[in-house]
Amino acid sequence: MEILTRTELKLRYQQILKKITEGAIFIYPTDTIYGIGCDATNAKSVEKIRKLKERPDTPLSVWVPSVKWIENNCITNKEVKESLKELPGSVTLIMGLKNKKAVADNVSPGLKTIGIRIPDHWFNKVVADLNLPIITTSANRAGQPFMTSIENLDQKIEVGIEFLIYEGEKTGKPSKIVDLVKKEVKER
């Protein structure tokens, strides 16, 4: 696994974007904790993340390139549009998915909903430049502690990662979940 700083990412930007579009599994910083991700339209890469995390069928969230992406691919109404004002931020919005081809089938297997994030973080530019959603889920195995620094990166996760973009210890907690379909809020 290769460890990149933000500066190294900038120096190799196009190469890293290409790796992501070719199916790389990677760890990246967010506004809360470290996430593990891949191109959310690549079913093989999504399956690799599921195996690494030991989460065979629970839904995964996606970090999307823009609010416009949400409007084009998710069911929106007045309430949803009001909630979109919270983005970017440390919130995951559960929304109805109207374009089933916007993500791989195994992102939210058997569901008509999807978890959407646009964190308040510089990595937004990477996702926007990719112009595709990436999986955004905590970089840990199911039921294990969240990764907040390189020191607590799970070795079983590390073996499946191509690269990690590291910016030091994170002190946040996972994002709040706002289910716009069930009208529920869940703090983690």
C-alpha cells in the first residue's frame, strides 16, 4: 500500500484519478474520519470493499461529485431540496434513487434508496474532478473501531488497499444519518 500526502496527491493527480477510474480501492480523509472507497459504478471494486469490511449485503453510501448529480439521479422534492442545503457537511442523506444505473447494483442491494454524502473537505475537488460517485464508508471491518490515524489502520483492510491519502489523525465521528424517506435522524 502506498501512502500519499495531499502534496503528493497534487503532484500525481491525473495518475491517481486514473487509478480510481480503473478500479483502485483506496483510503482517503473526510471531514469526520477516514473512509475506504472506490468508483461506486464499478461492481467488482464495490464487492472487494464488501469483503474487506466483512459487510456482504448492507447498503453502502456514496460521496457524490455535486448537488447536480443528486438532482439528476435521486428523487427530489421540496423537503429533499431543503435538506440539500446541509451539504457540504457531516451528514449522510438517505434518498430515493431514481437512476438505478448511477451506481453499481451492489451498492444498495435490493433497496430503492441510497446514502449520499458531500463532506465539507478538500477531497471534494477530487470527487468532482472524477465526476462520478465513490463509495464512502468507514475504513474498518464491521463492528471494529473506526480508522482515525495510520496507527489504527486494520491490517485486514490494509492488504486490500492500493493507496492511502493521509493527512494525520482525525478526531471526528461518523456522519449523522438523515433518512429523508423514513423521516428519521440517527446520530452515530
